[in-house]
Amino acid sequence: MPIRAITLDLDDTLWPIWPTIVRAEQALHDWLMRHAPRTAKRYPVPAMRRLRDAIASEQPAIIHDFTAQRRLTLARALADSGDDEALVEPAFEVFIEHRNIVDLYPDAAAALARLSARFPVAALTNGNADLSRIGIGKHFVFQLGAREHGVAKPHSSIFHAACERLGLQPGDVLHVGDDPELDVIGAQRAGLRCAWLNRDAGTWQFADAVPDYVVRDLHELAEKLDEITFSP
Ligand SMILES: [Mg+2]
């Protein structure tokens, strides 16, 4: 069966997420030092992370929504410190601005252009990246996030929602991502085909699931897809 579209993970697939988050948390801290110094002193970056973890575990209803978790964390930190809770929005804006300043992997931009010239590509993410802020939105037919959908990968329903928006059956769609459980196994359970983006040369750990493709970068994926007969 031909592949008719691609759903693509974002974080750790197109850019490394951890350095981005570290920079965004530091930018937020620097902003709080200027605008809410009591909060900044009471919640330096590691303490703010612990608070967010605590809020995430006490609020299962927003487990899939990192934006809501971060806003709630800021509200709690500001209130605990006696600062103005109206600062939540400008503080969150500082975080999200920096969260969308990413260092694309060297293969990402060219491979994405190549893939999107051949297939409709939809972004499918559990995170809160904003493709238009990042400047690569033109390569995507749409972006579907766990926040808007209401549940996160690996749940089948987010994969099915993406296929529906593409107007395709799951078996016509290839999902590509770095995470064996969230991306590969989740997509496979939902009936999509799947490519494991194995940038770190890891070993596949799951005996009961086998990715359809294993690639070390997105160029290799584009090469493999070029080898497959394509019927539009
Ligand atoms: Mg990922």
C-alpha cells in the first residue's frame, strides 16, 4: 500500500528539546528577577521545575497540556511569593517565545522541504511548539497537538484525528518520530505505519513491536521513501 501522507513528531525529531527548554526556563527566570523578584528568589529554575512536576501529578486533567501546567505553575509560584498573579500571562509569553527558538537538527530543514514536496506532512506533537513562530509552518498542512486534541500520544485517538483531517485511512499514513513508545508503538497500535527516527543509534527494546522503518535522520527517511513506488 502506498504511503499517502506523513504525520511528524516535532520535539527531538526536528530539534533537540532539552537545550530549548533549559534556555526558555532561564529566560523566564531572568524576567521574573526583574518583574517579580520575590518569586524568582523563592523559585529558582530547579524549584520551579519541582513545582511544575507537583502540579502535573496533582492535576491529571491537564496531564496532556504543558501550556496549562506552566500557566498554573506560574500562578502558584507568584501567589506563594506574594507577587501579582496578573504577571502569569506576560511571564508565560517570555517562556513560550524562547521555547520556540530552536536549533533545527542539520538535516531537518532540507529533509522537511523534500518530504513536504512529495507528501502532505502534518505535525503531531505532545508539546507546545508553534510552527509559525519557528518559521517552518509552510511545510505542514496542519499541526495537531495533545493540548487541542485533549489526549496525548501514544493514545490512538490523536493519530486517528490526524488521519481524519488528512482524509486518509490510518494504513495510508506514515508516522515519524523519535520516541519508541509515544511515536512508534502508539502509531502502530492506531494502524498507521511508522518510522523510528533513531538519531542516537539506540537499540530497539520492544520485542512485540517492530518499526516499519528505522532511520538515523530525515534524509535517510526521504531516501527510503523515494525507493518506494509512489502512487498519488
Ligand atoms: Mg519527540
